[in-house]
Amino acid sequence: MQWLRQFFKRDKPEIPAALWQECQGRLPFLAQLPARELLRLKTLCETFLDRKTFTGAADLELTDRIAVLIAAQACLPVLNLTLELYDDMAGIIVYPGSFIIAQSEMDEAGVVHEWREPVSGEAVHAGGAVVLSWEDIADIEAPGYNVVIHEFAHKIDMRDGSANGCPPFLADYHKEIRAGDWQREFSAAYQDFAARVDALDAQLPDNFDAEDATDAAMYDDLFAELPLDPYAARHPAEFFAVASEAFFVLPAPLAEEYPEIYRLLTLYYLQDPLSWQIAPCGKETGGKHL
Ligand SMILES: [Zn+2]
């Protein structure tokens, strides 16, 4: 991190106390962490900032504040694991707002559909970058969403190949996880969740328009009963990334409705966010994601 380095004239960046305080204030879920864990997170962030290259795109002026805010959220999932899970990553690219990417999907008839759509985050596979929208990182209104954790969960998932919802199990950290248990529980939960989303979708009127305020409010009311963002129903890899977001920023509904998923995530991340929640929970971070 060149600018932090220059400012402090040290080899390794050190996050100034005031900036770290500000970062904590922007991320209410960090308030649940015990002080010693917060200190470890800060140190891990400094290593992350030292190792990773941040680039501003489309004229975004990358500041220390932006980099530290991203680093804190990227490092939280690996606080009790290893930064090596992010070795296979070219860097972090930050756009001022959502950005357009090409999408493709094969339908049930085997026809590949291609389109372009705006997204707030993307984790590029095969050693690529994590690309993020600053506008969506800065949005703290939507409860349970966290685009940074979402995209870095994809990066963890991709560490052993393509994103499939089954991250690598590391010999030094994951002795208590049986791969068969993970696959069985995540597959069952994904199928259950996708069926719930389909049932709610069926209740939407035929002329539903997501851009219309009344229709959008109806959608929000209908889908509010779900413990996860309905985007989790799109693919098993999305289920893992969305469940990871919820695990760290709004864990209670996930733990209540999919207790085995919550339990497996505690064994994976070696953290138990519910046990941190001694203080009243504040607002959560927001952002849509890919
Ligand atoms: Zn995603």
C-alpha cells in the first residue's frame, strides 16, 4: 500500500488508529468481535494491504479509507484461517459504482444465452482479481448483504478450482469437516432454498416489474421471510457466498432456519458470530453482488 507506506515511512503499512476506528464504525458487525480479535484483524489487514494491489477504475480515486474498509471485510472470513486462501488473486479493482460484465448461461435445452448486466461485484476465477463497486460497499442500508465478503467467499471457493459451493478443506484447519457431510447438507439446503424462492416467485403477478416502486415493495415484503438473499438460489456457489455473507453480518436467521449450514460454516471459518452478539446488533452493510 504505497500511500500508507509513504505516509508512515515504514516497510509494512500500519493502519492509523483513527482510520481503524472509522472503519469499525462503518462495519457494525465488527463491534461484536472481542477486542483481542479486532486487534488480530487489524494486523491481518496490514499484511493484506502489504501483499495486495488495489486499483481504482473509471476515475475512482482510491483512498486509504476505501482500501482499509475493503481489507477489513476481506480479512474477516480468514481471520482464523490463512491469507494463503487469497494467494490466487491478482488484486482488487474498485469502480465508483456498478459495472457492466458479460454473462452467459445454458438453459435446460442446452442453449447458451449471453447478455450484459450491471453488477456490484465480481470474483474473477483462475487467479483473477476481485472487482468491486464502491457505491455498493458504502451502502449500509440493506440488512444482511455484504458484497465484499460475498466476493471473497467466491475467491475462497475458487482456491481449489471453479466456484462450486465447496471450498477447499485445509489439513491444518478443517479436520472436523467431512467432505461428504458438507456436500450432503449444502446440497439439501440449496435445494430447499431454491424451492422456497420458486414458490415465492410464483406468487408474483405476471406483469411484475422490478423497476416499479409498488412491485418492488411487494417483492421485498414477500421475500422478507427468507433467511438469505434470494440470489442464493441461483447456483450452489452463490448459496455458499450468500450464506457466508449472512454468517458474518446477520447470522441469526441462517442459524435458525439452516442450523447445519451455520454449524458447518462455524467449522469452516472457525468463528461463531452468534456468540459475539452480546451487544445489541446495529445496522448491517449493504450491496448487491454477482
Ligand atoms: Zn456471487
